Amino acid sequence: MKEGRLSSALVRKFQLKESVGKVLWHSLDEYGRIGEYDMQFGDVVLEGILPEDVEPIREQGHGHPPQEKPQKKRKKRKR
């Protein structure tokens, strides 16, 4: 997720001017599930936001391609 809308309860609690924010970072557990977000709302950065408090607005998946093992260089035999 690239952007998300924060729950109205947290918008009021933190007195934010904007409810839609940019995702700066997210954690992943061993199963690939997101545990928490750090998000920016205007000039304010909130850390540790739970996924259930954020509605995805603009999603962008990302991943890491598998790395191939480097091939060993073979020595040329002298004949």
C-alpha cells in the first residue's frame, strides 16, 4: 500500500488535518503479513499504526526477485 485513509477515531485523537497519508514503512511477520505501519499525514508522522486502522487508498505491491546463485568459474584445463 502506498497511501491509506486513517480511521476517523485516530484522525480525531491525533487532531490531524488530513485523513489520507503516505506509507513510509511497514513491518512483516514470518508469514508475510503486515504488523504495523509508519505513515505521514502532512507534516505529522505516526508510527506503529495497526492495519485495521488503515483503509488502503492506493496500493502498490513490491517484492524482491529471487537471487540466483552465482555460477562458479571453471578453470580451463591445460592439454
